[in-house]
Amino acid sequence: MKKYITPKQLAFISAAAIAAIVLFVHLLFAGFSNFSIRTSYAVGIAVCIFIPTYIIVFYLLKQYIYQKIKLIYKSIHKEKTNTSSKMESMDFSKDIIEETEKEVNEWASQQQKEIDNLKSLEEYRRNFLGDISHELKTPLFNIQGYIHTLLDGALYDENINREYLKRAATNTERLHLIVEDLEVISRLESGENPLEIETFDLLKLTDEVIEEMEMVAEKKKISIDYRERNPKPYQVSADRESIRQIFTNLIVNSIKYGKKSGSTSIAFFDMDEYILVEIADDGIGIEKKYLPHIFDRFYRVEKSRNRSKGGSGLGLSIVKHIVEAHGNTINVRSDFGMGTTFGFTIKKP
């Protein structure tokens, strides 16, 4: 950063320059014949001129700079409450121009960050509205089509009326699932759904979820088991039902995109203050270019993860929100065509 001269230094230089000129002129034109007397007298005059000149110049500079800097600070700190105290404590012995330049640069940098953040949020809002309208449009269009077909006469055709009603019901269930999941995310983001932290056995909870998922996994002949033969129980501190939802969503996800007759494995790792949980499948996997967006709302990987698989498209987003609401972290790693592993941490008591 460029170094500026301070007001005190400028006042000193100005006063010294004026005193030097007076001293030089006096030495040239003074009437004293004795050089030493003439020099002593000139120095005395120079000192007498230097002190008041320094005081006057410094005072004028201080007032001038104070007024200019005050305007800058008012512009920067107009929304802050500590503007006046900051101005009153301004130290003019320091490089005030440099300090102000630093302050302005910091303010400009902060403003740019806020602008970038607002642009990002605006882009996210546009994408979200586009995604949700697209997600809702398909089941609504299907329901509309089935109902109009029934009203146009198919209601009395026993070969198709019941089938069309079933399809319409399936699409209404999909709409309900989307709205329900959006409400869950909204509550998590707003803090309206406070976590009920308790200490519980993680292994016991996992056993319960595996038992619940067995029938779903059996349809694709997928086995769900622990990576370690005899995993030991771990006591963790978290919202038990929220952790159950994480396990359920991730296991359902592994079954949905797992290969037929494949497997889903669960592993626990002791990480001192935390337990790391990993849920892995040997399914279709995810290409690396899609991984950064896997937790986005309604995000589905092209071809490999499409809408024919069902679901609201919000499962992984809910998982991420729950994990972060606990102050923990979640990550994903995947090899395309080989499988995917989700890992998240849970705090110990």
C-alpha cells in the first residue's frame, strides 16, 4: 500500500520551511555586524516563527482532513452506530490517509462480497423456482390427463377407469411427497423444528432401520448389512428421529440406484469426539462432475438418476440440512459404474 505523509509531518515540514526562509532572509539583510549575534538572533526568530506556524498549519490541516475524512466515514458507516465514537478517537499522529484508504478498501471488498452473495442467492432462487415448477408440472399434467379422459367417457369403461384412477392417485401421492419434503426443509432452515438432543445407541437405531428397509431391498434382491462382522455399539448425542431419517433416506437411495442382487453396507468409525457413519452401495455410481450438486434441491444426475426412479428429489437435500443442523458434516464419494459412499458424522455425548 502506498505510504502517505501524516498531518504532523506535513505541518512540521511546512513550519520548518517557513522558518528556514525567514532565517535565510534575516541572515542576508540583518543589520548586525557581529555574525554570531546576527546568527543567534536569526535562530531565535526562526524558532519563534516555527512553533506558532507548526501549530497553525497542523490545526488547519487537522480541520481540513477531519472534514473530508468525516464525509468518507459517514458514507461507509452510515448504517453503523459507532460512527461518532470512531471519529472522535481518530489519531492524527498516524497516517490517516493510509488508514482511510485501508478502511475504504475493506468496505468495498465487503460490499462486493455482499453483492456476489445476493447474485448467487438470486440465481439459486431462479433455479429453485424453475425446478419446483418442473417437478410439480409433471404429476399435475398426468392427473389432469387422467381425469379429463375419465370425464370424456372412460369413466364407464371398466377396462381402464380403475387403472386411470390408480395412476391419478399415484401422482397425487407424489405431489403430497414433494410438498411434505419442502415443508421439512423449510422448518429445518427456519429453526421451527428444534432438535431434541438425547443420548442413544447408534447400532440399535441402525438395526431398526435395516429391519424396516428389508422388504424394500428384497424387491431388488439387495442385501443390507454391516461392513464389519460384529460392529460394536456406540453412544451418540443427537435427535434420534432425525438420525433415523438420515439412515432411511440414504439406504432408500442406495437401494434405488443399486444394482440388482447388489449390496448396501454400513460402517462405523470412531473419530475421537465423533462417530463417522458410511453407507455404501455397489450401484451405478455418480460421475465426478455431478458430485458438487448432489445435495441440491431437485437435483438429479442425468440419465443415471432420473425421475423414473420416483421420489421427490429432495431426500439428499433433507439429509444435508439435518446433518448441518446438528453441527456435523456430510460428504460423498463415488466411482461411476462402481458405486457411491455417503459419510456423515455424529457427535458423541
